[in-house]
Amino acid sequence: MKIHVDKTNLTQVLQKIQNVTERKTGMTILSNTLIKAEGRQDVEFLVTDLELSLWTKIETQVEVPGSLTVSARKLFDVVREIPQNMIELESLPYDKLLVRAGRSRFELSTIPASDFPSIHFYEETELVDIDAVLLWKALNKTAYAIPSDDDSFSISGVFLHPVEGGRLRFVSTDSHRLASFEMPAEVFSSIPIGGGVIIPRKGVLEMLRLLEKETMASLGIEEKCLILRTPSTFLSVQLLEGHFPEYQAIIPSSRPYAFETDWEALYYGLRRVAVLTSQTWRHVRLTVKKGSLELDAGNPELGKANDVLDIDYEGEDFSVSFNIRYVMETIQAMESSRVRFEWADDAHGGVFLGPDDEGYFSLIMPMIV
Amino acid sequence: MERSIVHLNIPDFYTGMEELRRPELKKHPLVLAEPAVRSVVQGVNDAARREGIREGMPLGHARRICRRALVVPPDLRFYGEVHRSILQEFARFSPLVEGPLPGRYFVDLTGTRRLWGPESDTAWRMERLLADRKGLHARVGLASSKLVSQVAAGCITAGDLSRIFPGGETSFLYPLPVNLLPGVGAVTASRLADFNIQQVGMLASIPAESLAGVFGAMSTRLLRIARGIDPTPVLPFREAARLTLVHHSDRDEIDREKLEALLFVQVEEACWNLRVHNRRPGRFALEIRHADGVTAKTRHLLPVNAVHIDQRLFRFMLPAFRRLIERRVAVRRIVLEFSDFSIPFRQMPLFPWENDSFEEDRQLQKALDDIRRRFGKQIICWGKTAVMHRSSPGQRDLPNRSGPGGF
């Protein structure tokens, strides 16, 4: 194999595949990318961790066709450091890849392409064109509540399922908070999601990255595998088999205390008091009185922070403590100029809604201080 | 401005404390040690030292050397209180007072001449204050650095003052034997003696590259202290809160089940204290000493949901303990230490069934605490600790600690 490739294009494609490769794995091939230069002008890049696979291609000059696998991280590090605009990649005898630019030469060890796992992208599956912006929005509004690891009470993924009223709901929970976003079901009408599917955390984050700069994409589900296609990329994500917790029963139906406040005032108020919180002292106390919301946070080693905001509230006084990070992440995901907070009690938690952000819902459990 | 650092070193601080409490002990060889078969000597007075008893010696050996030696258990809490009160007394002379160990003090007198007069007079006044208020005598060293003042104090007897004027550090240090330098112990001194380096001046004159070949990374520090270079400041000492529990077995233990039970008893005791003070530990350290003298240590962070409930805390620590006792050698001592305390804030779970097991544990612990508060700590115990009372072959049954109860 021998190709000449533009540095900017190569850097972009290598950056795109980095997050899919496995860094700490017993199978070295999973940290490699398969480079296939079979046509005259296209070079394909494939990576997989056996649950998530990504295919992408760039246009370039292929002098000698061929294929090999090389460490995605090391190739990226090398390419990033090269100052020249054109880079030459050439396979050498004894499983080596020569990366040459100007007077710089790097010889990287490779593994034969035949050892790379065979990846099925379900090319024959019929994909449905979807609004990439809407899908990105739905995933972004729920991704923050996905736990990094599974435990007995939560599942590390976003649950996508149909609900009453012809709507589709994205839900995630880490067993301390729950985030959900609803949209009309017809957006994904012909995608076979059945009773619901769970997209794993890594897949959600990769989908967010891919969709960030796209307006249209195609989506399909086949054999417990979600396929997402953008003009230059194919992503296949193995869906989770687990059972998502029965979350509907825990949403408090009666929320007697409620107030509304300005999004900016609340978010920046929380940011100010968060300066004096720490890993151990991470709670913020919300003291709600007629017309005012008092935020208290602090740390005996650093000091105390207090801020008062104006709110629309005429009910009884109450106070509640939350993990400040949870509240900030919830509000950050909201697209609304106002924030509505509805409170039930310590056992049922508090609900954050965006009056202008239809479909967004967040439930956070309090901290007992 | 030239620095003026005073070092006050009270020799045999612990035994001095005991002699002040009980003056009749002064005339006898006095040994501080726990009243256990395998305990080690933690402190000796002058009379005992003359008999050949040293700190760190097994108590049995010390008794064989001097049968008339009086053995007194150390009262570390009392010594700590006296140590803190001495620090407060010295704080009148300067805000920079450091007490790295009980009986050792550094006071930075830099810039206090116009307030207190010449530094030598101030240092002497501090020694007199110690003698009048506490009945203790210190060796006093006064120099431009902590290192030189410490060495200066080490060269004289209690009640004397040794002042090294600025510029005279090297001429003072160079003729001294190397083992007078802080941090040069018997092993390093013996290694230096192999190369016929016996005096500080000989050590200071060796090129760094030559010394690095023998002592590696330590050579830089060795050269620095031999040349009297010590820019370290006097730092007021703030002791971090710690909860330490030490189990010293009379009989070496190799049975894993019994060792885990011993750890559980320590965790139980710690949790009781943590509950009383409403604190959650953020970190724990475990240290075990084997019968052959080998020590193993481990330190771990505790997760946020590790609270002061016996069972729950023990569950987090057990894997670390099991990794620590991998050697098939009996264990003599277990030290458990908790630190980084915080108030136990609790994040409520979203799903009520998640809270069930925690609530069960919490209620069980509360019931146990209520019983113990009313009838005493020994009245009830966890089943895990019952194994400690199980008789070994050829050993008589021990009385059951739990009495009729026990889970």
C-alpha cells in the first residue's frame, strides 16, 4: 500500500475514530485502525471495540492499493506532529508502515488486515432519513444522566421507547436523577424500536459527536444493532440487552410547591456559589420564600457562599438540598429562558422543567444534610 | 535578614512526663511499654539507659537485662496534651512554632530582636520557662537554619544552650561525626564508614558524582545536609484529624477467618466513634506486621456511600485487607487508620427499593447501638466476631465475649 494524503483530512479522520478504539484491552488489534486503500482515490478507515464500529473514508491519491492495521492513537500522535501538508503512508516488509513527510520518517508496527475482526454494517438494511438536529438534541438532553458504569439499579444507556399519545421518549437515569425528552413518534416512524431499545453510553457519546455538525442523517435498527449513517461515516452500535428500571412509578404525580425563575439568573447564581463547593461538600441548599430563592453552599475549610434570586412564588416556605452538579447539568441541558421547579417532598424529589423547552423533564433526588 | 532558629530538644520526653507525675520513679530504671507479652520498649529514662535498655527493644529482652526495671504503660494522650501546651507557651515568643514530635520544637525568632532582645537571651528564656512551668530541661540550639540548630542542640546536655553564629556553620559541622546529622542512621553511617568517611567535613568535600554512584538519589540530600544547607521554613504544625486503632496480638494469628474477625472488631470500634461524632471517613489505611517483622501497608479512598455502619464500612475494606494478608506468615499487629472526615451527607436514591437494604442496615445498627448504650458494649456482638472465641485444638475455651446474645 502506498498513498499520499492531505494532513488536515487525515488528522480529522483520525480524530473521529479515536474514541471508538479500545485503549486498555487484551486484544491489541482493537486499538488499531484498519486502513483500506482498494480504489484509486478512496481510503477507508475502520475501527471497532466489537460493540461499536465506525467506518469512514477520505479522498486521496492511491499509488499502490493495499490494506493494513496500525495503532490509531500512535498514528494520530505522529500525524499531529508533522509540520508538512502532504504525508505519505507506505507499507514496508516485516509488517511496518512508513509515515514520511519532508525529512521526517516514522516506522510504525502493523498487524495484517486479515486479523482485523470482520465488521457488519448491515448495508442492505433500509435506513430512514431523520432530522440530525432533533436526534442530537434528544441525546444531548439525556446523556448527562447516564451513569458511567452499570449497577443493580441503573443501566448505562439511554432508553428510547414509545409512550402514549404517539410520542417517543428518550430516558436516562443514574439512580439519583432522571432525565427524559419526548418528541413526536412520527420522526422515527418506520424504525423498528418495538417496546424500546437501550443505546449504550459510549454509543450515545459517539452519536453526539457524529451528529454535531450534520443536519441530515439516516438511522436503522437491525438484529439488536443501531446503524447511523452520515454522508461520510457509518456507525454501528450494539444495543444493550438489559431491562431498563421501571421509572414511571417514581415520578411524583402531585408536586404542591412550584416556582419559576429566570434561566440565566439561576444558572449563574449556582455557578457563583459552586465556587466554594468541593468533592465532599457538594450540596446547595435552596431556601424558597415568598418571592425569593436563597442559594447556600459552602465548605468549612473554604467558607460559605450565599446568593438570593427573585422568583415567582407565593406559597409556603420550604428548603431542600441538592447535589449542585446535578442541578447545574440539568439546567445547562435546558433550552428555555425560564426554569420551572416543582417540589413534592424528600422521598419523591424535585422536578425541573423548561417552559419553553417542550418535552424536557428532569427529576433529581435531594441530599439529606 | 539572617534567620534565627531555636531548636529545643527535651531528652526522654515520655519518661520525663511519667517522672513528673510520679517523682518516686526518678530513682529507678523506668521503661515505658504496653503490658503485653510481645510489646516493645517505647521509652526509657537515664537510669534504664545506663543499664543498657534502648527504645525499640523487646520488653522481654529489656527485663532480662535489668530485672529491677519498672515497666509503666505509656499514656500517649497525656503526653500529647503536654506537647500541645508547650507549643502554646512558645507561641508567645513567635507565631512560627513547629513541633514535629513530642519533646522537639523549632521556633523561628527571625526579626524579634527589637521585641524580645538578643536571640540567645530569648532562647534561654524559653528554656527557663520550660523548667519553671513544666519542670523539664531542654537542650537548646540556636543557628541560622533548622538543620544546624538541631545538630547544635544534639551536641550538648539538657539545660545548656549552643549558639552557632552565621558564617560559622561549616566550621562547626565539619569536625562532627556523620551520625550526628539528622537523617543519617546506623545503616548510612556504616555504609559511609566502608569508604572511610567518618566526619561531616569528609562527606561534604566529596564530589556529587562520586557519591551518586553509591547512594543514588539520596546523595544530593546527604551532600546538602553535610554542607549545612537547609532553607526549610519553620511551619506551624496542624495535625490532621485521624482515628487510629491498633490491635497487638499476644499470640500470632494465621487463621484468615480470625484475622478478618479482628479487623471487624476494629471497624466496629471505629464506627462507634464515628457515629458518636457524626463523621464519615474519606480514606483508610491498613498496616499489618507479620511475625517475621515484615510490614505491609495499604491506603485507599472510601466511596461516597461508605458510611459509618459496621457492616457497610467493613464490606468496603475487606478486599483491601484480603490483598494485604496474602503472605502465608502469621500476623502480629493490625493498625487501622481513618482520615479525611466529613459530615455524612446522604444522596437520596431515585428508586425506593434501592434504599431498602441501606435502611435495613441502618435500623439494625441503631438497634445494636441502643442495646449497647443501655447494657454495655460487650452484651451483644456480630456473628462475624464469634470465630475469635472459637477454641483452637489443644486450647481451652475462652469465655464468650457476647454473653448469651450475638447475631
